[in-house]
Amino acid sequence: MLISSLRSKAQYLLKKVEYEESLRVVPYLIASLVAAGTAIIYSKLFFQVEEAASWILRETHWSVSLLATLATVFLSWFIPHKIAAQAGGSGIPQMLIANELDPSKDKMIIRKLIGIRVILVKIIASLVCVLGGGAVGQEGPTLQIASGIFYRIGEKSTKWIRQTTLRTFILAGGASGLAAAFNTPLGGIAYALEELSKDSFNNFKTYVLWSIITTGIIVQTFSGGYLYFGFPHLESVVFQTYLFVVVIGILAGAMGSYFGSALYEISKFRKRLKGIKKLIALNLACGLLFWLGIYFVSATGVGGGKVLIMDLLFKNNWATPFDMLVRIAGPLLMSLAGVAGGLFAPSLAVGATMGSLLSEFFWTHNHHLLIMAGMIAFLTGFMRTPFTAFILIFEMTDRHSALFPMMIAATVAMWVSSLLQKHSFYDRVKEDFLHEHQNKESSATALVSSEKESLS
């Protein structure tokens, strides 16, 4: 009798504790552990494969390099095309769309966007792409991968812990993925506020913050407290510096906006293109044009662009117009080819070359600062996330003296891009997908209603 009474009291207490706020964070911590480990392994593999791609381009016969580029660009499109279509592209639109859907009604669609199969195919296809020198980054895929891991663990956790919403897991995963990709916890928080959650962040900020903190601690424990770009030397900030920061903010912000518009037109063109033969021909043509660019114009077009940025910031190298040409054309060709890979790092590389060129021609006094301002401005113009852009570069370089010029570059770029284009590339892709989804639901509802009427 005593044992039975104690057991019932223990069960009652466990039942009460089960729904306590403190216990709800456990699945987020577990997801953070898995996502951080996956991000570390993926990042190391990505940069090793990128180095291999540079070696193939430099050290092998041109025919070997050409064959490698054509084959890997083709496989990076064909593998997702056959196995998991949503593993193609950068991964950020898929994560943003999943964040907008209703997990209770759209479970199957969310799994097609950020499911386990998609994650595995994304990792393989993006690594294959960069092996041939593809101008893609690992940051966008990391966001999609992390959000998928969080969502899957969130699904499992709802069986034993009542959660507010599964959408919170997608949000926390995307923000944690950004924090892990760049080793920038504040950048992850800014992205969660600015892009993923907008006005509703207060409802689940505790879980997101714990997820980002846990992921950041794990990444820094195993990868070290490194800065993504390091400590670039900056000259003193004078009046002329602010003037040229505004100029690069205008130029790079406008270029980022048009870059996003071009990507959107590419995505619409690919949707209209019917037939596997046409898609294969387009893919091979893009692969050939890309190889011609990295082989004959500038080898800096290989990979995500981190190597180029590091050379500009730390080896006193100066970008050339050819560097900027291949860095802009590369991601556009990769998107037109339909490969798997991110646009975050390639966007930063374009901004870096623009800042370097402006400094070389007009203001050599603060070369490194204009490079950083160019990265911020281009990313802001492209993504429309000014806080995320300058906080990312601030965290990746730890240059407190450049904080105000960074903020100015982001603000000016945001203003310019808003004048040129109403919405960002990611927002337009997301809205198109959701609009198509709503139309399908409406058509299905109308079909069911008409069938009922005919039966009656």
C-alpha cells in the first residue's frame, strides 16, 4: 500500500515536472549538440574539398580540370533532381518556407524541404559541386541542415514534452546554423530577429537563445575560438573614410539588389524549362562557361570565396576586375545549372572585390575597411538584413574601431536596395512557393466540394 502510494505520488510529480518550462529546453539542447557536430564535420569536409578543387585546377592537365568541373556540376544538380529536389539551391529559401508553413497541416511538405533525406543529399551534392571548383558556399546549406535536424528532433520530443510549436525548432535551427557556419552567435541572434521571426520573436526567444548558445559553445570547443576571417589591420578612420564607405554602400548595395533580382529571374526561367534533355544541356553549358572563367579569367572564382577574402585582408593582395567578374558570374551560373550550394560566402566575396577595387582606384588609405564595408553592403543589398550583415562581419573580424563605418555601410545599402527592389530574392522565392501552395490547397478544396455536390 505504501509502495503504491509513493509510486502514484512520484508519477504525479513527474507529470507536473514534464510540462515545466525548464524541461522544454532539453530537446533544443539535444538538437544543438547534433547540429553543431554535423556543422563542424561538414565545414571541415567542405574546405578540404575546396582545397582539392584548387589543386585540380592548378596541377592537372586542362582536360582533367574541365572534365572534373563538368562532371561535378552535373552530379550536383542530377543527384538532388532524382532523389530530393529541395536539396538543390542554397538551402535558405527552403528553410524560410518551412518556417512559414503550419507543422500540423504541412508535415509532408516541411519534410520535403528540410527532411533527413534532403539533409543527406544536400551535404553530398554540395561537396560534389565544390570538388569541381563550383562557386558555392557551405553556409546556406548549414542553415537548411541545422533547421532540419532541429525540426526532426522537435517532432520526436512532442511525444513526451508538450511544445508551444514545432515552428520554433525550425527558427532555432536556422539561427543556430548561421551561428555555427560563421562562428558568430550574435549573428545567429540577429538573423533570428531580422529574417526568421520578425515580430514574433518574443514568444520563443528563450529556446532560440539556448540553442544558439549551446551550438556556439560546442563549435568553439571543438574548432577553437577562431574568427572566421581573423584580425585585419585597419588604418585610422578619418572623414574621407566615411565618404567612401557611403560610396561603397551605394554601389555594393545596388549590385547586391540586382544580383538577387538576377537569381530570381534564373529561378523563374528554370521553372519554365521543361524536359530532362534541356535541363542537362543547360547544366553542361553552365559548367563549361564556369570552367572557362576559372581557368582562363581568374582562378579566384573557385569555391565559396573565403580564400580570396583572406588574401585581400591578410596578404595585401588587391582584387582585379577579372576577380569581380568571375565572382559574380560564378554563383549566377551555378544557380542557372541548378546545383546544390550556398550564396552567403559567394556574396561576401563579391562585396570584398568591390571594396578592394574602389580602394585601389580612389582611396588606398583604408583598403581593409572598404573590403569589409563592401561585404556588408553587398550582403545587405542581396538579403535585406542589415543588422545580420554588419554583426556577422563585426564578429568575424572583431574590429571595434570599424563599428560605425560598418553600420553606415549596412544602412546605406539597405536604403539603396529598397529603392531598387521591393523585396529580397529569398522573400520573393518564399512568397512564390507559398502562393503556389495556397492555390493547390484551394483547388483541392474546390474539387472535394464539387464531388460532394455531384454525389448529393
